[in-house]
Amino acid sequence: MRKKPKLLLIIAALGFVLIAALKTNPAPEPLVIAAPALPKIGEMTYVWDPETGGFLPNVYEGLVRFKPRNCDVAPHLATEWHLSPDGRTWTFKIRSGVRLHDGRILDAGCVKAAFDRKLRAAARFPHLRFLFGMVEEVTTPDPEHVSFRLEYPYAPFLRNLALPQACISTPGSPPAGTGPYRIERLKRNSITLRAFEEYWGPKPAFEKVRIQAVPEAGERLRLLKERTGIVALDLPPGTAADLPPFTVARITAPSLSYLGFYTSKAPFDNPAARRAVALALDRKRLCRTLYGGLLPEAGGPLPPVVFGAAPEAAGPPPDPAKARDLADRTGLRKHPLVLLTYRGTRPYNPAGGVPLAEEVKRQLETAGLKVKIRVYPWEELKAAIARQEGDAFLYGWTSDNGDPDNFLFCLLAGSQITRGFNTTRYRDPLLDVLLYRAQQIPDSLTRAGLYRQVQLAVARELPFISLNYGAHIAACTADLQGFSLHPVGTYDLAKIKQRQH
């Protein structure tokens, strides 16, 4: 009986030690992602853009995903797939043992239900129609397999399935996914993620991540300089030069800034007139002047992160003397050219439409061309281009899925003129045949050969001049390592760790 007080004293002492340990070892701070904005919660799994939802693949995964540095596709929630001989039915085998955040085991029925919801939501979200409008039906041959029957053969469909909009989720508030993180808390200006204990893959290093809306780029930079455990997204190119190089992440995006011509009316219905302008432009100097060299000059319509890009199809090198001679012979110097541009910035042009137009004007004037700039708000610019105002215009394109079809078909196919994608109104029946054929052939090497022919035609005919590609630029504090960006603007939180000293 006398030993009990002594035992109680030991237990009490251990309790004090535990409390002291908790006080001296507080819970680790969450990793903070400073983003320009957050996605609308109700539309999170349907409408996505890299500015607001680059974190989503860490919560909501798809059957396939993009490889780390390009837009090629790798297995993910599906371990394998095959395509029927007629090119219309894609069948995927579901990875076994995957658990959703709500406790359910992933099976073919979950995948079918998720896509049935997407197909119904396409009535409200036109972008979903663009991605999945070719799907005729989704079936489940057995619990381990799901099949997509398409209305017609469409090879880019596989890349559509790698996009965040193709993620698998179950309804809820928030919806449950299968990723290494689950959503723990939603606030107006922040989203808190917690590591999912039953995740099927490698576990992340950070238990908690907070995605914080920080609209001002200057404030995101301040957080980088004054705090630890910070990742700042969507930084202006000029600011990256002031940061330690090992903290900066930059990758070329599947987007393109271009100078377009109205190929259906004078003076640029003449390919020689278009070539005169191309010879007057120095894309390397343009990128150095406007973006400090942090955005890459274009070597053709396809960025290097897109398969099938053909560097040999780049436009002509700058030659002001040849440009002046050709401009004389085509009559371009007889009247000022009216160049349309946009107010504000675009993902492929963070310097803004007006500075870009002024730089293009300076370069064209070295070849003796006179240029008048006309500026519009973005939506008004699109309307002006549809009316074919002026002579030429500055515009751009951001690919959804990183497939060459999403560039070349949209920008060049005759059928895309009425949709407003083929802004130059360029028509070539042979090119149309190549583009439609490339959509239907699943073999990547064959498709790349067809797209090379298309790019060579663009370099020869010059319906538009590719100026530069876009880039995603972000940075982390010096205490972090492993952060990188994907060309489509997403990032893998599970790879971010504390730097070892």
C-alpha cells in the first residue's frame, strides 16, 4: 500500500515531462502556397486554370497523368489501357487497393459515376463539352475495367484524361478524391489540406498545406523574403532575377504568343507580304527586351513541351534588308499598317499587349514599314478580329491538353474559322486532310510526322508569326527543396521537403 503514492508521483512526473515536451516541440507549421487566387469551390473539379487550381491533382487524381516535364501521358489510377481496332473505344484497368477520402474503395463503378456527372455538367460548362463531348457512353465491363466509347476516333482523348477536369471524385462538400492530400478546411481566402493516411502511393513530407490567396505579386514576393516554408506562384519574369537561382522554378508552358494576319484580304492575302514582316522581326530581341530572356522565343507554333514540335519549321531569321526589299516589291510601304493589340497581360505575355505592340512597331520600322497601333480590351479585341479590323493583330493561344492537335487544328483548320479559333482565316484543303488524319491515328510517331508537315507549311505560308512561348514562374523559400512546376501549371506537393543542412 505504501508503494502507491510513489507510483502516482512517477505518473505525475511523466505527465509534466510530456506537457513540457509538447510545449517545447509545437506542431510543425504548414507549408504555405501563396497563389494569386483560389478556385470556386463548387466548380473545383470542373473548371480549372493554373492560376487558381494548380494544387488540385494533389487532391483529385485521374486515370492517367502527365509525365513530369512534358505533356506525354503515364498511367496513374489506371495501370494500363488499350484502344479498340476502330479507334473508338478506350478501355482502362483500374488500380487495385485505391481508397477515396470518404473511405470508399475505387472501382470501375466510381469512375463511371464520376464521368456520368461530368457529361451531365457539360450542359453548364462548355469547356467540359470541348474535352468530353466526343464520349458516346461510359461502360463497366467488370469492376476492374471502365470503357469510353467515342462517337469518332480521336487520339487526343488520352491527353484530355490527364487534365484536372478528368479527375475521379465522389459528391460531397468538398468532393472526395484519391490524392495524397484531402481537403480539411475551406475558407474564403484559404484552403487547408491534410495528408491522407490511407493514400495508395508515397506519403508526402508535409502533414499540412495551406493554399492562401495572395492577389498581389508584390505581397507574394514579400512572403518569400520574410518567411520560411513558402511557395509563391505566378511571379512576373522580372522579379525572378532578384531571387536566389536555386529557389526559382520555371518551365515553358503549352502556350503561344503570335502576330496574326488576315490572310483573306489585302495586303496579307499575299504570302510575300507576310514574309516581309517575318523578316523584319527579331524574336530573340523581343523576348530579351520584354521578358528579360525568361520567356523563350518561339521556334514554330508548337512549344518544345508538346510532342511533335519541329524546330526546323521555325520562321525565317531576321533580315531587315531583305524585309525592306520585299516590302517594296509587295507595296507594303505605301500605307501605314494598322496593328491591333489588347490592353493588359495574357498568360503568354506578362509584359502586356501595348508594350508588345510597341516593340513590334519599332522592329518593323527598321524595315521601313509604318505602323499604327490600335488598342482594345480583350473581349473587344476578339470582336474586332472577327470583323477583320485593321491589317494584323497580336493574339495568342493556350493549349488545354498539350496535344499538337489542340494547337494546329484549332489555329489552322478551315472548320475553326467560324468558331473564332482560326483567327487568320487561313484555308488549305491539303492541310485540313493532314489535320483530320492526325486526329484519328493513335500512333504517336505517325502523328508527329503529319504534324511536321503542317508546321513546315506554316513556316512557308506564314498565316501567323510565332513570337514566344509562355512560361510558368514560381519560387520557394531557401528552406525548401523538391518544388517544381509542370508545363500545364500544376505542381506535386508530395515532392516538397525541408532542405537538409
